[in-house]
Amino acid sequence: MKTRGSDKTPLLQRMEVAYLQDLSIYWSNLLRVNNLMVILNISMFFLTGLVAQGYYFTFISIGLLTLVAITTLLPIPAFRKLGYYLFCLSIELLALYFLVSSAVYWVQMGGKL
């Protein structure tokens, strides 16, 4: 059911209103998770030397996390849009996929160098 003067569904409108009410909470939590994932990547794979063996999923994960960090720092008007947040969240989830894939590889290798 569409509202008059808008092409958005009532559910989408309610989601956008809820997003705008808690905007700072969503972005701060996304940045905290981003920082935690960067620390995990570095401590699990760079400090153990697994990256030196030619495994590149860690670099992809850190690159995606850097992209999220940069897009959250850009002062653009889209920052208050739900779609922009969902875009950044999807990149974060993709980086999480590469982090988990790296962890699975690390476990299969026995956690050795």
C-alpha cells in the first residue's frame, strides 16, 4: 500500500524513521565492529606470518574494511540515508566473510606458519 505523495511503502518509511532516530548508535556500532575486525585480521594473520605464505583473503578483508572506514569519514549528505548505511553494512559483511574464510584456512593449516 503506497501513501499519497510518496512512492515508499509504509514499512520502508517506518524503517527510515527508526534509522534516523538511532543514527548515531548504528554508525558507532558499525565503526566499533570495523575496528575489531581490523585488529583480528592483523593479530591472526600478520603476526603469525600466514600472510607471508601468499594467502590474500586477509588483504581483501582489510581493503574492504578500509573502504568502510573511509566511507564513514566522508562528509556527504547520503550519511543520513538508510540505503547508504545498508551499503556500508553489506561491505562490512563481505569483509566478515573473507575474515571467516581466512580463519577457516588458518585452522585447516593447523595454525602453523
